[in-house]
Amino acid sequence: MEKISLKKALAVLVALGIPVAMSGCSKQVECDVPVRHLHLYKKNISGTLSISKYVDSEAEDYWGYSRTPEYMEITKDDEAFYKAAKELYNGEDNWRYLFAVMNSNPDFLEFYYEYTTIETYTTTDSKGHTQTHTRTVHHDGWHTNAYDSDNTGKVRMGHYRYHGFRVIQKNGKYERQKSRSVDDIRDIIYDYPYFEDDPRDLVYSYHHCNKRDLPKLTPASFASDFNHPRLDTTDINLNKSENTQNELTANSDNVPTIVVDRNSGKVYIKERKYD
């Protein structure tokens, strides 16, 4: 079996794919690795696009992921970090996938509809007598049909933002810390390098328009409501600041900092200094 460096593995600890509704049960593969370890599992999305993650499993198939020969050794001390980062994947190593997520989730419009109907219903008393009644039922909601005669003129634009995580050490224990929501993953990918199954946060802006104009509306009509990611280039470093050029940091007030040297892959703890 192929073996990768533990130091490098911690920097890319877990890579994650799209959740699928299927059984995690699978044929167990005989493993000759005599130490505590994690196997690398990969899942093909489309063409050359794939996602991967390290899993504590010996199954041939893990929820749609296929086991590869690659593995990493972990010690008892490493397990605390692994548990904090479990089910998260390294965004830099899976940038092509994250870019595809942003590229596949454009803004969209929904229209508020509202109408009432008269419905009949029957009741039966204790003696078996049946009586017919009528009632008015109110219906409302959001849909994407701009031509519906029941549209009220209220419009909302859906927009996806994204969040990540970093792992910090606090009071001697590792814990994950969630980022703010951002319009472009590149804004956080070095400060919050880990991501979960679905990194999206759906937000809305609201408008009231003339019903006659609804079919003419597009997301571009409200483009100024939100900032948007640069999708004309896949360059991961567009929004990269100088202070994240050589290392990934997981800062938190008054706690040590986990530092990942991007050149060597070394993971170490740096004490913060205050004046």
C-alpha cells in the first residue's frame, strides 16, 4: 500500500464529497497495515472532477466513495485533531470541486403567490348523521413561475454564500470554529481551510414589482443586491492577502494558533504574543 506523510496528511486531513442517500454497508477489505491509520476514499463527480476524504474504515465502498491504496498513519495524539476535523475536507486541495460548487449555484428568482379556494367537507355526529360544510382555504408560497396569475408582485432573489472552518486549540483541546458567510470562497479558504458536505448558506433579498413586469425580470435585474464570486477565472489566489502567503493560520483570541506551513506541510502550534 502507498503511504503518505502524516505531517502532510494533517494539512489535508479530510476531503469530502456530496452526500448521497445510499447505504454505507459494504464488503470489508483485508488490510495489512499494523498501525492506527485512515484510508483515502475517492468519489468521481463527473469527468475528471472528483472529491476525496480520509476515512476510518476498511470498507470497499463508503457511502459512494471507493477505497484507494493510499493511507495515512495516525497516533493517539493525532486522533484529537482528527476528531475535531472529522467530516471536513481541505478546500485548497479540492479547489476544483469548490469552484464547481460556486459555478453551479447562480442567483435565482422566486415569486410570491396567494389565492383562496372554497372546499367542502363532511362531519358525522355520534348518531351517524352526516353534514356537509364549506370553508375558505388560503394558499400562499413562493415558486419560480413568473407567469402565474396568482402572483402578487412580491419577488425575492436567492443568493448563495459560503462558509468554512478552522481548527483551533483551546484549553488543551482541539475544536472547530466556523467562519462568517462570504460570497467568494477565496475570501476565506486560507484562514478557514476546511469545509463540510454542503458549504452553502442561502440568503434572500426582497422586492415588490408590477405584476406585468415579472416575466421580464432576471437575476441581473437585482445584481447589485449582493457581491458575486469571480467565475471568469479559476485562480484560487485572487483574494489572497500577504499575511496568508506562506502559512495557513487558525487564530483565536488568547489561544494558541495552529499553523500549517504550506511549503513543508508541517503542522505546529505557535503561541500568540500580546503587548
